[in-house]
Amino acid sequence: MNMKKKTKKSISILYTWVIFFLIIIIINNNNIFKKTFKIIKKENYSKRIENVYGYCNGPSVGYLKFIKEKFKLKFNPKIINFDQTSPSDWSIYDLRLEKNNNKIILLNYKKTLSFIFNKQKKNEWTFNDQIQKIESINKIEFTTIYNDETYINGTLNLYEINSRKQKKLVYKKKINQIINSKPINIDFKTENFNSYHGTFLIEFDNLQNNNLKNINNIILSSNNYFKIENYKIINQEKNCYYVSSRN
Amino acid sequence: MYLQEISLIIFQVLFIYLFFNNPILNEKIVNKIIKVKHFTNVDLVILNVIIFLNLLILISVFSINSTYFFYFYILSICLALIKNFVDKIKINFSYKNIIILFLFFILSLDLAYEIVFGWDVQWFWYLKALNFYQDEDFLNLNKLPLSGYPHLGPYIWGFFWKFPFNNYEYLGRISYVFFYILGIFSFSETLKINNQLRSIFSLFIILATYKYKLFDGDSDVLIFIFLLFAAKFVNYLYQPEKKENQFPIIFLLLGIGNILLWTKQEGIIFFTFLIFSMIIFNQLISKKNKLILISSCFLLIFLRFLILHMLGVPSIDTEVQLQADVLFFDFNEFYYRITNILFYIFVYLIQSPIYLITLPLIVISINFLKNDPLNKTLLLFTFIVLGFLLFAYFFTTTEVIFNSRNSMTEVLNGFSGVYLLVIPNLLNKYLSNNKNRYLK
């Protein structure tokens, strides 16, 4: 009887140890000590928000919070982020306030937006991110290996590839020149150089020579549809702006 | 030093714990009013969670001021505590409670540190929570993105964000962590083993399933939690000794069904599948109770549609609707969609620790528990859910691969808790068989 009681007690102690170790594993797996230390010593809530969402990069929540605080906004400004990131309006949105579309916060604004197509195969360059709100393609640039002078005589084709790998031609351009000395200006108006799920692909055909191996990346550039010069700049930090319409 | 933040987390954890752990309905009252016996203390806490969340649905839909409700509820808890004191009911604080409280605290710290929101949370869930945090009307949801999405999850978030400390948003999401731990520890009570082993089982489940992403503000984790609550009570309905509790348990299940209905659309779908599978194979439930259960499920769905229709709020998500062009497809398209859906189901199943453990156990149980009604229920549930997934992903307006990659993990995790039922089913049968052998 006593033996049975003893065994029961030692099994109970064993279980308690197992419970203890499992809790330690959960704490260790999630770095709880480190995180607690950081919350207490180093990173307050605003700092952590800035670390996660960036100050003026990505969702740029740090800049939004800064503008809201500095200008004591009593309205919800319009927010446009030119990076392909998750929406960040939520961070300063106040449901009790009115919207004001004349005051605009521009995040990651660039006058020209560049899309770098990376080389996949000898005759295949792709861009795999989302592209949105593009109204034109204005320039094509080539980067070559060792910056060697490269002459191309052929047709550049830009395709949109959907998730079923079906190709749809967006733009084609006959090229017969040295490609790496200066950008090729094209100014092609299109709504088709936009995609949420798809990929874009550049291929050449009708080639008269074989210089494709020299091409490293191909960069398509578009002028930003938002003309900042038409607005009054109230605040600027790096590529983030707080602007107001002039009228 | 930012001690203020850490102390807020500690107080919020203690507040939520005490808020739900002091049952308004104590054992005596429960026995008296709804004549339930053999309910554990955790069951009573869950009962209070179910009552509280159903009240939240009412006050949110009818735009009753949440401050009044909060003080009313706190007053009720105080009165219940006095009543418990008068009735000489001991405050239950076992070592299991200490584990729950401690885990609640450490996982809350993780949540407080990480703070990242998922894409959908930044798009619409946060704004819904903000709507309630800022005491805006239920109808104000119409002005926000995806107004047709159910609102209970963000309402809970907004409620505990505001009460009692009215500070960081994540204080609201901490309540999700409490429900998660409570659901797992509650489910462990289905195992007929000692409390220490149940705690070990719970810790293993937490170890296998916990990741911060579950608590990034999306309501998907609530589907997992509430279906886990439901799975426990479904398990009760298969036990002959709990037959006298049948009606109150059915009532509780309907309470959970209502919560799921207002939490996320797929929640009530999986709940209905589970109930349907159960009433087919569970011979312990009387025909009358089966009828009550299934008709009440449809009544709850109808009531939600009716209330939302009367308030002029869309009852389904209006931005993602079935469009006619998804119905036109050739054989290649059929093959493309089906193979991709099955592929992603397989991939995400093997990525989930719960399925990795429970699906082989289900296969084993087909052989070992041939005529077991709970096992048959799980098998039927599996077939219905598989059919539903194929249908839902096949006829979607969004591209199949994109849709599967973006939502299938959450959908599969949502009802994974139901599959945990196979563990108590196998283990309890094994233990009882061995005990009989030993007794012989």
C-alpha cells in the first residue's frame, strides 16, 4: 500500500516536471524573456510600431503617426502609398472625424516609378510583384554585364502572365540600337501594365544578332500619375510628403 | 523603463481572467435553473463566456452603449461573488488555474511585443474594432470596408481594448488568447485521465498550435476556439452518463452556434456540418432534441438574416460574390481547378500539426472503432467538409491558386479542433478496455 502511494507520488512529481519543462519550451520557443526585457527596457509601443511598419518605408506608419501628432489633425487625410504594401490608413484613422481629400499624405513617393525585371533565362526577364495605378510606360533601360556596349536588333515584347501561365501581350517595341548607352524613351500610354496577381515577362523575338547574354536586368520606368508640383508641400521627410491642394 | 506597459498587460490579464473565472452562474444556480450535473468548473467558465458573448451580440446589434453594459456586467459579477460567499461556495483555484493564468500571461506578452497585423486586419478588421472602441453605431459599419463580414470578433477586441484600461489596442486582442487557452484546457477534460496528464496534453496542443499570427486580429482563431468549445459539448452528448444533461448541452451548443454565426461565415457552416453529422449517428439524442437542434440552427441563421435585413446591413460580404462566369468552364478548367484545390488541401493539411496527428488516428480508428458513433460522425464530417471545400474553392471568382494560398490555411485550421475529438475517443476506449481486462 505504502509502495503504491510512493509510486503514485513519484509519478505525480514526474508529471509536474514535464509540465514545468513544457512551459519552459513554450517560453523559449517564443523568446518571451527577450521580448519582456525589450518591452520593459528598450522599445515602447510607438517604437515597436515603427520597427514593424517602418517610418518612411513600407507601410510608413511612423510617418503617419508623426504627421497626425505634429499637425494635430482634426480630419482624416487622404493617404496614398506608392509602395506595394498593406494599407496603413488604419494607423491614424479616426471614425469620428471627417475625411479631407484636399490634405494628402504621400508615402514612398517617387516622380518616376521603376520596375526591375530580373533575368531568368537567356531570353526571359520577369517582374513578380504587384503593379498598380500605372498609366504609362515612359522609359526602358538595360543593365549589362561588365557595362559592355551591347547592340540589339530585334523586338522587345512585354507580356502579362496570369497564374495559369497564359501570356497576354501588353507592349512591343522594335529595337535596333546600342542599348546600354542611354535609356530608350517611349511614352506609351497603357492601363494594362497593372496586375494584382500576375507576373510580367519580357522576351525578345526576331533577333538579328545574339547579344542577349550580355543583358543583366531590364528596367521599365513610368512617370508617377501624381504630380506633386501641383500641390503645396507642408512637410517632407525622405520620400514621404504631407501636401495640400493649392485651391 | 516602460513599466507602465508591462503593468497594464499584467492587470489586463488578471482582469480578463477574473472577469470570466468568477461564474455569474455558480454550480448551485446552474443545478437549480438548468438542472445540469457533472459540469466542471471550466465548463461553468465556458458557460459564462457563451452567455457574455451572446449578450455582446445583442448589445452590439442594437447599439446599446457598451459602457452601461460593462458596468452592468461587473455589478452582476460582484453580486454573484456575494451570492457565492453566502452560499459558502469555495473559490476554485487549483494548480490548473495557475498554469492557465501563467500561460495566459506569457502568451499575452508575446502578443504585446509582436503587434503586427495581418493584411485583412489592416484592411478591415481593425476598422471594425475601432468602430466599437470609438462607440460608433452598428450601422456605421456600413461605411467601412467589407461591411457584410460578421462583426463579433472585432467587437470583442474593441470591448476589451476599451475596458477597463482604454489604452493599447492589443489589450483587446489579449481576450482572444484567454479564449484560446480556455478552449484547449476545457477540451482536455474530455480525456479520462488525471488532471496533470490533461495539463500535459493541453500544453502539447498549445506547443503545436500557438503562433503569434493566430492573434494578429483576424477572427479565424475564434472559429478554432469556438468549434473546440462545441467539440467538447458534442463529446458530452455521446456519453450515456451525461444523457440527463442533454437539453442544457444542446442549449449551450446553440449558444456557441450563434456566436460562430456572428464571428465568421464559415464558422456556422462548419458548426452546422458537425451538428448534422452528429444527429445522424448519435442514437443517444432523442428525436425531439435532434429536431430542436437542427431547426434552431436554421432559425438562428434566419434570425441573423432578418435582423441584418431590418437594419439595412448586408448579411454577406458584398464585395466577393459568386459571378456567372465561374459557372462556365471546360474540362481543362475543371481539371485545373480540382487538382489545384486538392493539392493545396494536401499541402496545408500536412503543415498543420493537429491534422498530422489526428488524421492518421482517424485512419487507425476506422479499424479499431468500427461501429463507434462518434467516429462515424467524424468521418461524415470529413466527407461533408471536403465536399464543401471543393465546391467553395471551385466556384470562386478569385483565381483558384491565389485564393487557396491566401485563405486555405485559415479555413483548415478553423475546424481542426473538431478532429481533436478522435484523441479522447480512441484513448478513452483504450483505457476502458484495458481497465475491463484488468478487472477480469
